[in-house]
Amino acid sequence: MTKKKSLFDFYLMKKEAKKIAFLTSYDFPTAQFAEAAGLDMLLVGDSLGMCVYGYEGTVPVTMEQMIYHSQAVRHGAPNTFVIGDMPFMSYQISTEKAVENAGRFLKEAGCDAIKLEGGVRIASTIKAIVEAGIVVMGHIGLTPQSSGQLGGHKAQGRTAEAARLVIDDALAVQAAGAHMILLEAVPPEVSSTIASMLTIPVLSIGAGPGCDGQLLIVSDLIGQFQAFTPKFVKRYCDVAGIVTEAMKNYCDDVRKGAFPEDVHCYKMIEGEADKLREMLKK
């Protein structure tokens, strides 16, 4: 049995320059696969809004959906560090509500930590959640929940002035007590600078190789999500193609009577078919 890594293991990995392998997961079987593959951390991301429910973005995702999927992932990967992603409006209304919802991920789903988006503007919220005894991962750079304010899903920190703002956010998140931070869609020059400045692990999703680890959306990694493919994604297999082809073959077999075959059918106990025929004659 694989021993679940702790927060201190991730700090040691940063110190020893060992990269952290991080992936999203939304369901029991995928979590099982991820644990068997040796992932260090799993994120039950609000990206499930698009990858599972077919929403146009992450904004419609609810706390109930996040708890439900986090429970499934926890059951599938009991020995992997699991992070629950706080959905839109679960932490913006008030600090008290933010702490309550963060706690639900631990109490109801058994997560090891939570993640929330924002830098300077939510520093006080991060501080309150940390003071409640909860492990927190910050998320800055491209923050999908507030992408409308950013002009869409665009890379952040591409000018010196914009990069300075991302760095300020990173420093504010660490100062607020966050234990890890995720950088999304940030140039490598900026993310490498942040990773060297911060004492907490810095994870990248589209932020280059200079961070302490990498995150990908599992649906992108396996070629399951077809709507679009971000620039930073490396596709490792084509699940959509494989599954679609299998379904086509199934349709063909059903329509021409090739499935089911005798091997797929249950047999009556010997002699019982004759008894049934006799019964039906009466």
C-alpha cells in the first residue's frame, strides 16, 4: 500500500528539487487509476463543470456538486493527498461562510486541503481558513472563476507591470498563511521567479517547468474533453477516439445480430428447460 504524502512531504520535495505530480480527478474509477499510477496529489477541480457537466465554464458549479465528487475521489484514492476546489460564491460572500464551506470539504468529503482563487483581494479569507486549521492552496494568475474581469481565459503576467501584480498576489497568498500555491497560465520567467521567492511549494498549470510541480486536467491529459485544448496541455492518449470506436463497433454488432453470442448468455440448469416447457403446456 502506498503511503499518503503529507504537507511536510511536499515541503521536503521542494527543498530537494523533486517535482510534484498533480492531476485533477472527478470520480471513483479515475481516482483509482491515479492512485495506482502514483500521483502525489489530486485536485477535485471545479473544472468538472465543463469536463463532467458540460457547462460553458466553472461559475455554475455548486458546493453540493463539489462535495459529491470529492467524496467519490476520496473513496477511489484513499492513500493520495486530495484537494477540494472551492466553487464560485462559496467563499466570496463572507469570511464566516468561506470557513464553513472550506470545513465541509474535510468533514463531509475527507479532503486533505482546499483550493481557492485570488491573491491580494482574498488574503484575509485565506488567513481565516488557515486559522481554522485547514490546509490551503492558493490559486493565482489566470483564475477561471473571475475570467470575465481578466478579459477571458488569457495568460497573465506577460508584461513587466502585469508580472509584478502576479508576484504581489503570490507574496500576499504566502503571507496570509497558505501552504501551497497554484500558478495558471503565467510565463515561465514569472513562475520561476515566484517559485524561487516563495518557501511554499509552487505548482504550475500552464506556467512552465520552473515550478515545484505540474498540474493537468485529467480530461485533457487522456483526450476525453473535446471542446478545446489549451496551449499548455500534452495529450497522452485519445480516450474519446478509443471509446467512440468501441461504441460504433457495438452498434454494428447489435444491428447485425453479432452480439450477444452464446458465450454472453446465461444457461438454465440442466433439465430445467424441459420442465419449463412442460409447465407451459398445462
